[in-house]
Amino acid sequence: MAKKINTSDAELILKLYDLRREAEMRKARNWWVVTFNPQSADDFTKIAAEFGSQENNWLRQVMGYWNMAATLVQRGAIDQELFLEPSVSGEMFVIYAKIKPYMKGIREKMGNPTFFANIESLINGSKKGRDFLKYMETQMARRREMMKAAKAS
């Protein structure tokens, strides 16, 4: 049986959900999930350096959202087990899995050794998080291969 959560955890999760429904945030999330498919640290840092571009705004908006949410969990404001449910934070795993292969290079190029550290720590901090990340990494690898095959044909 799943652990019982308190109502304040549920209220915060629902508030986070409401933030994700804002119109520009929906566009930003769609861009991250559907369109943005970095193949290197350079692909990421190029957009990160294009201040004022729509893609840069979307990059920062979604990263900021998930980093903020992860920080709330890390600081104990939201139950970690609840937050790591795929129905609550599955998108965070997709985003992290997309850039994880290039994380070392991204951190070096950005001069920020703690970039994405809260998200990384939260995901790697539990078996549930690590297991779901493995699943998402497999999904992202399949997607990359499909994209390569589509470009080759």
C-alpha cells in the first residue's frame, strides 16, 4: 500500500500542476519534449547563449520550473515519493534524460559545475528515481535512433 500523504503535499502538487498549464509554459514544455533534441553539449549551450530568443526563453522557463520543484522536494516541502511518481514529475525525467549524456560538457561550457544539480540529486537519490531514469534513458536513446534513421532516409 502506498504511503499516505498529507493534504499540504497534495495542494503543492496541484499548484505546480496549475503552473504547468499556463499558456506560455505549455509552449515551452512542448518545445522541450517534442522539438528540442540536443545531440551534443554544443546544441544545448548554443540555445542557452541566445538570450532573447524564443527557444532560450523556453529553455530557461522549463529548466527553472523543474529546478524550483526539485528544490522544494529536496528541502522537504513536498514528499519525495509522491513527487517522483511519473504522473507528477515524468516530464522532469524526460528533460533530464535528454541532456544527461551531455551534462559534463554543458557544465564545463557554461562554467557551472552545479548546473541541474538539484534535479540530478533528486533523481539519483532514490531507487525509484534511478529506475525511472533508466527507463527514460532507454526511451530517449530509441528516439535518437529513430531520428537518425529518419534523417538518413
